[in-house]
Amino acid sequence: MEPLGTTARTGETCPESGVWSVVGTPTTTAPIAKGNKMPPYSGQAVTWRLSQYA
């Protein structure tokens, strides 16, 4: 299990299922499943941080 605070960039494979939040402003959260591609936010490549386990 990946630790909370793990980061992944848009386009990378999600390393852990859970609630991910965008690093920076504006921010949002999204549930992303392990194995899925990390999505863009507002059309931009962003860094996501694991904030809660699924």
C-alpha cells in the first residue's frame, strides 16, 4: 500500500486506489482507482496527491 501523500502526475498510472487531490490552486479531489491513468484538471497536466484511502 502506498503511503498517504504519494504523488503522481497526469498521464501516469495511478499507484493506489483512493481520493486524490490536486497539488496547488485551484484544487479539487477525485476518486481514482489503482491502474487508471491520472487525469488532467481544467485541461492542464497536474500533480495529484493521495489524500485518503478508498
